[in-house]
Amino acid sequence: MDIEACLTAAGYRVVGPATTVAEALRLIREERPDLALLDLNLGKEMAYSLPDALAEQRIPFIILSGHSRGKVPVPHRECPFLQKPYVAATLLRRVHDTLNGNRGWSSTTTVA
């Protein structure tokens, strides 16, 4: 909820959050976000399949995790990553940088 409030206050439209892998996959398909914020822990599930799904759809994403980068699936270890805890300003800067690093993405993004 803090992330949603932070992003909304910064002018982003937020969809989600998704609390399961199935729900996240549905949001990816139906909402087609410009950027996704992905926690590897979704309830009792590990969301290891989501980076692949996002990459297949060419949707940039940032992994937010209390785990180290070593828990990220190998093909995605170099993706943008923020280890918890982090401050809102760092998150917003990473969102901005990730969007601007991917040409063609809107500056008024949808974040899931």
C-alpha cells in the first residue's frame, strides 16, 4: 500500500497489487503495464515465472526483494533490483530510470 501511495502521488497510474502469481499473470495480459514492480514472494508462492512472462511481453520490470540478487532467476539477475528495505525516493528514481532506459515507454506509466 505504501508503494501504491508513493507511485500515485508521483503521478503514476497503478494497477494491482497482485497477491498471487496467477493474478499477476492476469494483470500482465489484461492491463499490459508499461512497467512492473515485482516482489519474488507473493504470499506463499515464489514468483520465479513472472520475470520470464514480463520479458516475453517486453514489459520492463524492477525486482523488489528482501532476498539478495542471488535469489533472482539467472537470466534476470542483471535486471533493475531494489533490496528491501529501501526509501521511496530510491524507488521513484529507479522507476524513472528504468522507464527512460527503455525507449518507447510512456512517461505516465501503469505500474503493476
